[in-house]
Amino acid sequence: MQALVDQIIADTATADTDATESVEAPTTFLPRPEKSESASAAERLEYIWLLSFSTRWDLEAELASRWVDLGGLRTALEIYERLQLWAEAALCYAATEREEKAKHIIRRQLYEPTNKDAEEEDQKFDGPELSPLPADAPRLFCILGDIDTHPAMYERAWEVSNKRYARAQRSLARHYLSSKPPALEKAEDAYRKSLHINRLNHGAWFALGCVQLELQKFEDAIDSFTRTVQLEDNDAEAWSNLAAAVLRAPPSKPVPMATTLPDEEPDSKTEPQEDPYRRKREALAAVHRAAQLKHTDARIWDNVLTVAASIPPPFTPFRDVIQAQRRIIELIGPKKGEKAIDHPILGLLVDHLVSGYEYQDLLINPDDNSTSQARVIRSGTLPGQILSLLDNSVVPLITHSASLWLLVARVELWREQPSKAFDAHEKAWRAAVASSSQGAFQMGDEKKWMEVVRATEKLVRDGYAKIGPMDREGQDGVEDAELVAKDWRFKARSAVRGIMGKGKEFWEDSEGWERLKELQGEVAG
């Protein structure tokens, strides 16, 4: 249509031969075609009525809709009333907190007036329903139900539409969910009825899946969320909920799992083993998709971390665990600090590192042609990624957590850095004492006192007594090598005496006190 309008303007424009100045050629919205490539305007006008273009009132209705999107409700309302689009006009009144006016407009389309002699503005439409009802009666009943919060209006919309108006059942389901307590069974039934009519409604499938999760119907929830992501593949919340449903669903029939490597020939005598973690792998794939779509959502990354770590060794996807923990630290570490670190899962990584690898076997020369440079662990390997997570992400966040410092000490001892392990043990002890001092030494809390006792025992036995007599790192081949802490006995006695001095008032002759005296005797030499 625009091309035809441009061509008519261009073809019918004439130059004024009497004008002394030249007249510019008329401009067109679209590029002007060559004469050999285009029919004349007269020829095109013969087929103008075959074009499918919108009527004036359709265009006005679209204009009013755009005004609503921009917040111009008053302008949109004037257009809707002029076009007698009463449902849209009522919604505009309701949005401007004129709900009585909105109800008046809706009821006028559905019910007989009870005082016909009154002025139009004063009439009340409380009589019987009109016969016949308008074509959009189901929608009008639903709008009236939204304004009055009355489920009977939704049910009436469902009946009037001959059970074909899916929006009525969706509104009814939302009403059931908003009741106290939520009527989950009724809401599920309502959503199913709406989806029987309109099976392509993404929001209804998602809501149905959420209801089924609450009802613990996990197999049904899997079906619902699967349909949701089939309709919209970029719905991160649906992928995350699908993972939750898969993870909680009861185990299904096991699927055979290949036991041979890709380059090996299968042994016909060996029966394929069953994969006991198929559900968890499916859940991990789903929550990975959610994390790709919402890369900055810490809650989804926490789901990735939890699902990946729930698969026990040797099948644990450690790289996924590392990636998720690092991403969580990046997102919420600046605000939450060390609380962004999952201690048990980090302990799982450290256990795998220390028990599964020998440090010297992992070292390589950074330059193949050089032997003078220090040997390092390749960053792309799993041990390299675990160490990178600890050094670059975890350690800078630790402030008050003794357990995290103990994990660091364990790793430093594994990679033959006894001085750093010694320092980490001392930091762990200080953190434990600082967090329990008030309860143990001022309030007489026995639980806190025993935490201090256990921390002191660990410092003395695993830190001072074990690491103190070791040679410092980097002194291979030196006869009189320097020790990590030649005064480790003095340090140990000082730590024990300090704790006993603080706890004497509350805990003398208690179990913890006797354990400290025994510990004092161990380092008395």
C-alpha cells in the first residue's frame, strides 16, 4: 500500500514550467524503482481492492492499544468508547481505580436494567441476563469476575462459552491458588481444562507444572514443564523447575549404561550395567540450560552446584561443580562474602584433589625448552581448576570461617607448602576462638567452650606438632634446612595456656579443661 501511494504521488506530480526556479522531485518512503521494473500507477489501482489492509476502526483500536502500553489510558479510553469496545473501556476504568464505573459498563452489556426510567448514568443493571448475550459475553464475565474477585463469574463464562473459553478456567485456577489455604487439586483440574482447549498456552503449562510440584506429582510436573520448554525454549525458570521435578521424581526403569570406552570393542559376554544416576544427569542437563539462559541468576547456579555435587564419585561432574561454585562467588561474593561458599561441596573437591592425585606427578615445565623455570600444574586440568578456585576465588573471601582455613591448610600441605599450611592452621584457630569467645568465656556456653577446645587440639596436633618440625619449602638438598617453626612447642604451650587462662572461671575441672591439660602435657617436652 505504501509503495502504491508513493508511486501515485511521484507519477502525478508535475513541474511548474512557469516557475523560474527548479522544483525538486517528490520524495518517496521506499526506494523509487526503475520504469522497466514496475507497472504504472493506473495499472496497479485496478487491483487495489484485492489488498488486505486494515479498516479504520481496526487501526484506531490498535492505536488505543499502543496508548495503553505507553500509559496514556485517558486517550485510549476515549478511543475505546467511541468504537464501543466496552471490554477494553472497562479495563481502562479499572486501571484508573474507577472500578464502579467499570462494573457499570460490563453489567450494562450482560444484564437487564432494574430501573429503566432513571437516567442512563443512574441505571442499575441487576436484572436477569440479556437474551441473547453478546458475542464477547465470556470475556465480559471474566472481567467482571476479576473486578469483583467472584469465582461464580468465571464459572458462568465457562458455561456461556459452551466450555470453550480457556481464559475462564485459567482465571478460576488463579482464584483457587490465591485462596487460604490454596486449593491445589481444584487449580490443577482448572488448568487441565483450559489446556484441553488451548494446548499452546505457555503460561498455563508452566503454572500447571508449579501446582503439580506442590502436589508432589513429579511425573506429571515433568510432562508439564517439558511442554513448557517445547513452546518456549528460552524460559530459564521452566528449565530450572523441570530439573527440580526430574530430581525428585521416583526412579524409573533403569537405562543401560555403556561400560566400554569409545575406542574399545564391546565384549559380548559382558552385560551392560544400569545407570543409577540417569535422573540426576537429566536434571543437570536441564538446570545447565537454565543457567545458560539466566547467566546472572545465583539461585539457578546454586541449583547447578547442588545437582552436580549430588552425583557421587567416581561419576561426579567435578568441572560443573567448579564452574557453578566460581560463578556463585562472582555473583554474590561481593555482598555475602564467605557465605557464598558451599563448605561441604568445597570439601568434596578438596577430598578428590588430595586423595586422587599426587602433586609431583602433576607438575610440568611451562616452557618445553627451559628447565630453569619453576614447574607448575596445567591450568586446564581438573586439579588445576580446583587450585585456581581456591587461590583466586575462595581464599580472598575467607574472614571468620575456621573450616575453610582448614581446607586451605590441607591443600597447602598436599602441594608441599608447609609454611602456608602452618599459617592457615593458625588462622583457622583464631577464627574459631573469635567466633566462640563470647559464648565460652562470658556466657558460660558449654557448646562454645568445647568448640574452642577442639579447635585448640586441632591446632596443636595437626598444626604445630605435625607441621612445625618440617623443613620449609624450597630447601631441597640443604643440610641445615630451616624448620617451619622451630619454636612450635612454645607456640603450642602459649596457645593452650591462653585458652585455659580465659576459661578458668567457668570451666575449671570440666571435661574440656582436662582435655586441655592432657594436651599441655603432650607439648611439655
